Amino acid sequence: MTTPLPLLVPGAQPSDNTICVTAPFDESPIATLQAADATAVDAALTTAFDLFRNRDQWLSAETRIDILTRTATLMREQAEQLALEAAREGGKPLVDSRVEVARAIDGIENCVECIRTNHGQEVPMGINAASQQRVAFTRKEPIGVVVAVSAFNHPLNLIVHQVGPAVASGCPVIIKPAEDTPLSCYRLVKLLHEAGLPESWCQALIVSDLDVATQLVTDERVGFFSFIGSAAVGWMLRSKLAPGARCALEHGGAAPVIIEADADIEAGLPLLAKGGFYHAGQVCVSVQRVYCHESIARQVAEGLAALATQLVVGDPTRVETEVGPLIRGRELERVHAWVSEAVAGGAELLCGGQTEGHCYQPTVLLNPPENTAVSQKEIFGPVICVYSYAHLDDALQRANALPVAFQAAVLTRDLDKALYVSKHLDASAVMINDHTAFRVDWMPFAGLRQSGLGVGGIPYTFDDMQIQKLVVIKSKAL
């Protein structure tokens, strides 16, 4: 049997618990990893907190720039291996995993630019009697120990979004990747170490016990908690944070699209198909609910179905694959149950609706009932629902009816109408004539209401992981 990969926690003793990582496409074993117990978690926290408390050990901005620059170089040299590993453990097709790796490299370089442009500001003094003979300014300092808990669906780039800003801001960081996809995380952490980051500054571990994970997150030594995952887990952990700990939560949504009768459907359909079926719909801003004017609803739905049936479904490590598997068998069963419920309730199934090994066929439903799961919850599968509407305000009301709000989109040739929709949609970002899943990693990325807390995006996370320290100098010379 292969020796389990060790925890990336210096000095931690191995436990008897292990986790087997399997490929979601065929459940073949990829690797076995040691799981952290309570003692290992405490060791990681002690190491990180001791680093933070000793300001003489803090890494200079120059050192952090050099480490991140070398990391980006190493990632570029190993890009194909990174993409293949991400595709195999996470199920995202190789063609898309290659894009993820390119984004991750760009994200590391973005972290370098954040350091280069990081600065405080002068605070006005000498403007009233109390502030005479003083000068004041702020400086940026790391917030403390960062604990990051990540999700499976972007096994490399999500880690970059959490670990990269922590390293850039000078925070010791402990990362717990998803148990389904830890290998890309471990590889990135090792690349950071190879690039010169002391091992203690970035530690990685996985756990097999929820209580141990909770211990990691809720410890009083945690300064900032970064979470990407389900709303139920994220809000639960936030409620248990130690006093003073700050956090950012990124959950999911059920992204709405509104298509007016004057929209360029020919241009829009490929965008919506990509936004809905990319990574088998396992993206928090995937196209899910498409509201179309009644004069074009069937045309849009049938057009999406025609594109869906042309997609190549299968092994994510093959270059021709466009839609890979769902991450777990129980997710496959859940998605199929939701689709079956919608069809039984009167939805018209235009394509898909069946499992294909560990994959789910890209599926398009026309007018599923509003009270079914596909209309009320985040599907997180390759399913697009199309609904017809007669009046724009009715579409807006239905789009805003759920307790989640993340990214949304509108397709129309009428600029005034596009701006009207963007104003009235409950969303943190509205794409005009594009799909809901558009993202570049330096833009703000924020779930509203039950969809999250705080603002993601590398520069925003970098700012969150710092404090501004005010320095006031009193001098008779002023």
C-alpha cells in the first residue's frame, strides 16, 4: 500500500486516521493522506500564532514579493501537471482545468502587485486646536493567523485566492482544503515552500472529524477565517468564531438571467450554455434560472438543448471532454431526484435528465414549477431551467424571490432596459449580454444575503487580511 502523504504541519505527529482521495469519474484511488487530529491542529495553531506574535520574524515585503514571483515561475513550469491533477481529483475537464491553472498563476502575480501598491495614508492634523503640532499616518500590518477552509470545485485557484493574499499580507496561514480535492492544495503549498516560504508560514492539513475542523476554525488564536463552501456550514462556523476574529464567507446562489424579446439570442445562447454546463454546473454562479420573454422562451430553451446535446460528456482528463462528473455519487442522485421532481410536476424535459456513469447529462427544463427544488435551491449540477414571462417586472420579482443573491445577468439590445434590470436585480454583480459565471480574479466577488459575507477577489481579500495602524507624532517643530 502507498505510504500516506503527511500533513504539511511541521513537527506534528502522524495520527492513525487517513483519507483516501478518489477520482470522481470512476472512483479509482489517487492517493491517501494523513488526517489531522486535535493534537496536530493545536500544533499548527501554536506554530502560526508564535510566528505572528514575534514581530522580528515577520517576512519583509521584498521577501514576500520574491517568494510569490518564484512561485508563479514554478507553477508556469509545471502547468500541465497542475491541470491534469486538478482534472483528475476534481472532475473539471482538462480544457477548463488548464484555464484554472492560468488563472491561478495570474492570481499569484496579482498578489505581488497588491504588495507593490500597498500603503497607508496621511490623516489630516493641524486643522483645529486639538490637532496642532501633530502629523498622523496609517501603516498596514497583517491581521493575524489566517485559517482558510476551501471547496472542491476549483481545487487550485480557490486555494490561491485564500493562501495567496495571506502570504502577500504577511499572515501565517493554515489551509484546510476539501477532503475530495486536497492534492492541488498540497502541491501549491509545496511550491510556495520550494520558492522560499518557510514551512511554518503556510501549513496544510485535512481532517476526518467535524469536531477537529471546528476546533481549528474557532480557536481564539485565529485572526481571520476565510471560508468557501456551503451556506449551512459557513454560517454555523461563523456563529462559533472566537471574539474578535474576522471572517469572509463565500457560499452559493441560484443565478438568474433575464432575456428580453429584443436580445441577440444567437450570440447569447453559447454564453449561457457555457455558464450553465461549465464544470457540470458545480460553480456558485452557474447559469441556473433563465427568465425569457414569452415570445422567445421556447426558442431559447430549444436552442440551449441543441447546444447541450452536442457537448462531450466523460473522462475529465481527456482533451475532448467538455462536461465531467459530479464530485460524489450522492450528488448525482440528488440532481437526478430534483430533475425528476420537476418533470413530474409539469416541467418539459428538452434534453438530458439521465445519469451517464458518474456524470449527469446536460439538462434543459422548460417552465419547471416554482415550488420545486430546481426553482428554489442551488442545483450545483448541469441543469438549466428556462421560464417564460409576460412582463419584465414579473421576471424581476421571480428572479429576486430566493434568499440567495450573487451574480446575475440580462440580455437585451436596449441599454435603458439593461440598466433598469441591473438596478432592480438582487445581485452583487450584473452582467449585461454575458453569462452569470463571468469572473476575473481582481474584480469584487461577493455573495449577498445567505450567499455570503464580505467581498472576495484577490485585492479585496488582501485588504481584509490587514489592519491599519495609526501613528500620531507630536512635535514642537510642526
